[in-house]
Amino acid sequence: MRKLFFGTLCMFLLASVSSDTYAQFNRKQIKQNNKRIASFRGKKAGFGKNKIYNSIGLSVSALNYYGDIAPQPKRASTDISFTRPALGLSFIQRFGPRYSLQAQFMYGTLKGSDRESADLADQNNGKFRYYRNLSFRNRIKELSVVAYFDLFENDATYISRVKWTPYAYLGIAGFLHNPQAQTSTGEWVDLRPLGTEGQYSTLDPTDANFGIKPYSKLQAAIPFGFGARFRLNEVMDLWADVGFRYTFTDYLDDVSENYVDLGVLNNDLARSMSYRGGELPANERPAEEPYLGRDGVTYNTIPGYGREYSDNIRGSKNDRDIYMVTTIRLTYILGATFHKAKFR
């Protein structure tokens, strides 16, 4: 009986010591875990599939033309009164902390007019342009792919993207164009099929435009510019940017090289669209003088216009045409794929 009592007492003391030791160890482990949780800031993952998201956008733009039918023979010369609207639809994929790629279709109009833009009081460039009296409109259908580079990094999901960031962009574009002009009766006609600078005529080797070829309706351009993007809510952004399209054509306005002898052109419509100085009121231009065309017909033109001569320039073939695009774009984020942060 005495042995049983001492055995039970020893087991009770051993259990008490073990329980106390375990409780102390458990409290220490809990404290360590609490410190880990309090100091946890999440694991910063690299920008990969977990941060990619797509957007669609609708844009309204203002187009301005820089080319031969401008107020002055300067690259920066344009007539703001001929600003025309354009609409765009875009798809955007964000694929890096600073990078997005956009595919966009845009439709808009370019326009210019010597008579409305040129300053007749300018005895040099303005007077020449006014007497030339050319005009055009060109409806542009553009498809572009552009890379955007954000100034402020966003290494997060779309929900926690930055409130705003400046950006720059650069890309490549292809566009269809078709310059038109309005006849004296108000009818709009396509200029390219007319060959107003002798593209479809038989020119002599001594002619200033000898070797000229028809230009293509399909052209390429390099879009570039800068702007800023603003977060409106979790899924909508507002973009505002100013950019340019450097084209590889000088025929957005159907004007590039010299006048040709009106007698080599194929029909009266081509002649009337090639030389338009005679449409000005007589008190606003020099008197016309006659010359015998190559077809044996006598034509009356302002001296220096509408006839074959090396100095009778119609445009400047050394400069490519440019158009400026000022855009406001609203985008909607379609969704994202991302992995939840894991506590470890």
C-alpha cells in the first residue's frame, strides 16, 4: 500500500512538471508567431501573368494636318481652324510594371485650303499659296500598334494601380487615305485617279516630273507622343495625350512636285484640279496669260502656275506629310489574373 502511494505521487509530480514545461514552450511559440504575423508585409512577386490585365477603350481625337497646303512652308505650320474630329476603338494589354501595348483603329478627316489659310499680304510664301488656290480633304482609316511607357511604376494588380502617371508612346501604323477636292460646282472628287501632277500622262524626259508614279492609298506612319493617364475608379481610366504621325508619303494633300503642261493631262477634270488659280476673282490674282499646250490647245494660267517649267513648283517633294493627333480616351478594364498572397 505504501509503495502504491509513493508511485502515484511520483507520477503526479512528473506530469505536473511536464505540463508546466510544455505550457512555457507553447507560450514562447505563440509569441514568436505573433511577431511574424505583425511584421508580415506580403511577398513581392515579379511582374508576370499574375499582374497582366486587358482593357478596351473609346477615344475622341482632334486631327491637324502639316504639309504643302499649310499657311507657311514650315514643318510646324498648320491652320487650327481646319482641326477635324476622329473616333477610335482600342484594345490594350498591360504586360509590365511600366509597359502596355495598344492596338487601335481610328477614323478621321484631314483638311487644308490655300485660299482660307494663306495670307495674301505676305508677299513671299503667303501670296504664292493664295494664287495656287489648292484645297483637299482626306478621310483617314488608321490601324496602329503602339507601346506605352509609364513614368511611374505600378508593380501591383489593377485594383491597386497608381492614381495617375505620365507616359510616352511609340509605335507603327498603317492607314488608308484618299485625297479629295471640291469642284467649282461643289462636288467632291477623288484626286488620285486624275493624276494631277502627270502620274498617268506621257511625260518627256526633259519634263520636271518625268518618272513620277501614282501614289498608293495604303501608307505607313510612325506614331509617337506623350500624355498622362488618370485612374477614375477600380476599372476605368482616363487618358489624355498629344502625338504625331510621321508618314512616308507626301500625298496626303495630292500635292508634291511641279506643275505639268495641262495639255498632257487626260481630261478636263484633271486639268481643273491640277491648276485652280483661275477660280480666284480677277481682282485677287494676277491676270492670266495664254500658252499653247502640248495637245495643241491654248490654256490661260497665271504666269508661273499650271504650265511646264522647272521653277513652276506645286509642292515640296523633299518633305513628308505629318498629322497631329490630340486624344481623350476612356478605357475599361476587362479583368485580371493574379495569385493570392500566401502566408508562409
